[in-house]
Amino acid sequence: MAEAALLDGDLGDDERRRMTDLLAERFALPAHDAQALVAEATGRMQETQQIHPFVRAVTDGFDDAERVRLVEMLWEVIYVDGRVHDFEANLMRRIGGLINVTDLDIGSARRRVLARIGGADGAGANRRPGETG
């Protein structure tokens, strides 16, 4: 999630909050523990820029449904600013391949996230606020 949040070059408070909320919810963590994990993860990603060390932990420790849920979490972080940067879309394709989530499942996860945040048809999902189409 930290890599997805950092890719557009702007790690905002909204992205930090969304990552914290997702971790707290998914792993039943107190807010301060989730905040500490977000701080550690963003620090590590800023230092290394490598996702491969984390991929093994996911493929070894998550079943198929959990990996798809992780993809949904990533889309939620990406969409928190209302748009998908080209680098973020590329990251999702790369991560899907690395953690054995199909393109179909990645797309389905994206649609579920868009439906939850009010962009069910995907219209304008890649636009900046105020842009038209």
C-alpha cells in the first residue's frame, strides 16, 4: 500500500489515513499500531523502492481470497485522491502478476472499490477533480 501511495509523488494525509484505516480494519489493530505500521512501511519504501521482498510474504501467507482483498485495499489507497496515475495502474498490473492475482480479479476488485466510493461506472475515475470528459 505504501508503494501505491508513494508512486504519484504525493503521499497525502488522506492516503495515510486510508492505509491506517484499512490495516486497522483488516488486522483488528488499534489505531496507533496501524499508524506505526504505515509510518514504517512508507519509510521502508522511500528507502528501497523495491516491492519484491514483500511479495514473498504475501504469496506465502495469504490465500487466493486474501490476495484479492489485498488488491482491493491497494485500489482503495490509489483512489483516495480521486484519480489513478499511470504509474499506479502499472503497479497494479505488476503486483497482480507477482502475487498470482489474475487481471480479471484485479479488474473486479477495482470495480468493487469504485462502487463503494461512488464511481461504480468508472466514469471519470482517471480524471483530476474539475476535469471533464
